[in-house]
Amino acid sequence: MLKLRSLGIDDYSVLEASQRIGRIRLAGERMPPFWLWNVTIHLPGGLPMGSSPDYDTAKAEFKAAWEALKARTPPEQLASALEDARPVQQRKPTSPIILFRGQGRRGRAFHSFSHS
């Protein structure tokens, strides 16, 4: 089930199971204004996006495009894209992160990290 979370006036994140998958917003800077919608997870082959004359049509078109994308995307690829779209703090750990402290260019201290 898709849910909307308000980001501001006429601007919404689209969520599926608490995961952000897209956005629907009113393009009020355009004349006449219209609703823009797009899927925001990264998958090869281009992501669905479109424009609609009204809010309800934008929601319906987004849902249809999302369901079509899920149907044609292998489950493993979709799961990986959804995991990559999560904030870093919420991702499943894949390997430990090792922190190093060293000297950068011009003698400045820096912190870097790498996965091992």
C-alpha cells in the first residue's frame, strides 16, 4: 500500500512500507500549474516520471507506473535498489567500517573510511 508524507504545501514523498520510493508535487512555478510525479529509487533503464493535471490523477498514474516497474524488475534487483535508497543509518551492515586518521594535502588532518 502506498502512503504519502507531506514535505510542504502540495509536495509529498511517496512511501511503500515506510520506504521512500518517489515524489509527487505541484509545479506551481509553471503556467498553468500541474502535478509532477517520479520514482526516486535508482534502477537501470530509466525511471518512471510524468505530469498530471490534478492531484488524484498524479497519484493514480504514479501507482500504475510503480506497479509496472515492480512487475518487470527482478526481485533481487528491486531489493538492492530499495536498500541503497535507505538512509545510511538504516541500512543493513555489510562489513565493518575502519576509520583512519592521516594527513591530507597541505598537512591538513583528514578522516577517511573504507569497507574491508
